[in-house]
Amino acid sequence: MRSSTNNFFEILLMLALLGILSGCATANFYQLKQTRNDVDAAMTRYQNEVSFAAISPEFQTQVNTAYHAYQKALEKAVEQANSNYNFPTPDNVKQLADRLLLILGSIPATP
């Protein structure tokens, strides 16, 4: 028969592991403000390139389409979060942001 001390330590160990795992899950999320800041920084660089006529019209169309889809999804997510930018970024917004950043990253450098 097990002693009550062993049971106590097993329960304590399980609670500690549960606390560690739940802490990792809640601390490791991407916030709306991080998503917005990442996209805003990339879009600022892109707009600078556009202002120097360094971006072809075909890339501008791709970027504008992707940006508007991202922007619409972000606005909806912010609304659902009651304008709290500390909320986790929903998967659909992450996917649209990643798609936009991928397009921005694929723009060929100008000579």
C-alpha cells in the first residue's frame, strides 16, 4: 500500500507540471498588437519603395489585395477583442498577415 506522503508528492508533481504546461500555453501567444506592428513596419518599407517608383504595378496589385484582406480581418478581430490589442491574434489574421509578409518579402530588390 502506498503511503500518503507518496500520494501527496505525486499530486504536487502533477500540479506543478500542469502549471508549467498551462503557463507555457498562455504565455506563448502572438498578440494583435504584435501582428499589427509587424505588418505596419513591412508596409512602411513597402510604401517607401513605392514612393521611389521601385515597385512594379503587378506587385502593387498583389500587395494591395493581400493588405486589404488582412486589414479587414484584423479590424474584425480587434472589434471582437473590444479594442484590446493584447488579445491573441486569431489564426485567420495570422495567415493573412503571413501571406502579406510573404508577398512583401518576394518583391525583387531594385538595382
